[in-house]
Amino acid sequence: MKDTALVITGMGAVTPIGIGVPAYWKNLVNGACGVGPITRFDASDMAVRIAAEVRDFDPAAMLPHAVARTTSAFMQYAFAAAEEALRDSGLDMAAVAAEPERVGVVMGTAMDGVTTVARTQDAFQASRTGKVSPHFVPMVIGNVAAAQVAIAHGLRGPSLTLNTACSAGGDALMTAAMLLLSGEADAVLAMGGESILCPIVVSSLTQAKALSRRNDEPRTACRPFDLSRDGFVIGEGGGALLLETEAHALARGAEVKAVLAGWGNTIDGHHITAPEPRGTGAAACMRAALRRAGLCPADIGYINAHGTSTLLGDRAETLAIKNVFGGAAVAPPASSTKGATGHLMGAGGLTEVIACIQVIREGVLPPTLNYSTPDPLCDLDYVPNTARPAVVRAAMSNSLGFGGQNSSIIVSRYPS
């Protein structure tokens, strides 16, 4: 491999179906579902009362005291995922301390600390003191998530925070790659976090007709590519990947999990919330990732589709995949894991790349849950309902967001 090859050496995940990559992956392939009634606030009077919440996450037990006390949930999920990724990578922090400017951090999030804003505004209006905590502003700024990790480990390399909606996680990984290829760093931690469960966000997305209203059947509410789908389910969580140059990883004896082979980023230029109906922007994004990877469509053995369970989005992505891969008959299997996790927004691009890496390493395709009635306009192999064994050497993850943002990431097997 070339000296400029980029490899992934550490992974971390906090999801509604499991905290930590082993739990996340095990539950994903076993068909677990993290969707249930909303408990973050009283949603009893709302039209949508379901979500995929992270459960059994105790900040006081899992995070440093100061981080647990002064950060929002989206930061806490990202921090916990970052800690797992760093541990998993075996990165020697004593060596990092010798050249701290050679390790960077890139963060992706869609809506930053919106839940903290909503909660604080309510408390402020109800308060007679007219005072707000001095921690409020740092708790809602997206880049503070990356700053907390940098402070905890003495990292002083390049750091950026991206707010590219639902593609932010994938774009964080792409940005990390660019920093490495430019020579600005030897290793970059790409991380993402999201927690948007508050009344104003749920109400807004409900009014936009974006969310499933199957409150009485939460486990089957998110139905990617199914004819009866009626919207996505909000999820929350965090993901992180440590990306390094191959030379840096081999010099320290790291275990390489996968190669970051390619990436693409495009914008539809069509509509703020609706996808371009033919999927032209998404198709261009996938082609860009293939060009970067030096691969042809037939080299991709699996696609982790964006597949949110919206009527227009699933159809547009299906068209885009058929356009790029030559039709339904020859396109690779493409499952959406959002039936299990809900939509993790800015964190999903990273947790879904982790799923792709595990597909390559473990030889199992995770299923698309709740697929029972085929949509004639969604006619790919979506790995319905049950995981399937497969030998995959390269996999693609798509993340498509509001504003027409598109991200495609390709990971491949590391040659032994």
C-alpha cells in the first residue's frame, strides 16, 4: 500500500441498542430494536411519542466528573465513544504527549446542544432570579465536544467541528482524512454526537411530516424501504473512529481494523428538506467516493444505506444506487440499520461506518428491520429482517441530510 494510505485503528459507539462496539454490533445483527416511548420529557400530548433513546448511560459513572457535570448529552455520547475508540486503538498517550500537535480531533453534529437550549429557556422563564448557569454557553457549542476530548488527553493538533446535518459524521471522517493527507497530523479522531429529543424539535419534525406516528407499535415504526413506511424515528448517540496514516499506525504496531478507501461529498442544490427526486446528488457523491477509492461499482459488496423510512428519501436513494451500480439486478445488498437504532443524525455517519467495518471483519450483513411489504419503486436487496453471512472486501456508507447534504464513505479490508 502507498505511504498515504489511511487506516482505521480504533472504534467507539454509544447507541440505543448498545453502548460500546461489541454490544452495538451484537444487537444489530441479532435484530434488536431500540425504539420505545419517549422518556426524556412528557410527550403524552404530542402527536409523536416514540424515539430511540440511549438507555443505561450513566454520565457520572462513565465520564470524568467535570465532563459529566458541565456538558450536554450530545457531548457526553461523543466523549464516551471517543474514549472507547482511543482505548481500542492502543494509542500510546505518552508518545502523544511528546508531539501533541500531531493528533487532531474533528467533530460532527447536526443540532449541537438544542435540547439544552430548550430546557434552559424553559427554566429561565420560570425562574425568578433571572440567572442562567455559566456553563450554559459552552454546553450548547458544538466544538466544545472536541475540546473536552482534547483537554482530557492533551491533544493539540488541528480541530474542526462540522454542522452538515445528517451527513456530519461522514463528513467528519472525510475531513480527518484531508487533514492527514495534507500532512497536518499523523492521527485524527473523528467523532460525532447527537441528542435532539426535546418538545420543540419533535414538534417541528412532526409538523414537517418527517416522523413516524406509529406510537402504538414503536418497535416496528421505522420501516426503511417498506411500502407502508411513514417517516423516521429520532435516535441519539455517539460514534468515533481513530484514523491514521498507514505509516504511523504500523510504526507503533497498531491493529488495523480497516482501510478508509474513499469518500465523497456533494450537495443537491434542490430543496432544504426534500431530496432531489432522481437521487442525482447522492449518485454523484457515491461516484466521487468510488473514484477516490480507485474502485469500480462491482467492488462494493455491501451498502449501509441512509434509508430513514421516509417516502421520498428511500425512493431517491434507491434510484441513486441503481444509477451508480447498474440496476437492481447487479447492485450490492443495501440495508438500513435505522430500523434498529433510529436516526442518529450527525452521529449516524460514524456508527454506520462502524457497521460497515464489522461487516468486512465479521462476514455478516445487518438486516433492514420491519420490511414486509415491498415498494415497487424500492426494489433492491435490502437484507430484510434477518442478518445474512457474506464475504465483503469493500463496503459503502451513505449519509444524506437536510439542505441536500450527501456523504459517502468507503471502507475496505486491510491486506494481511
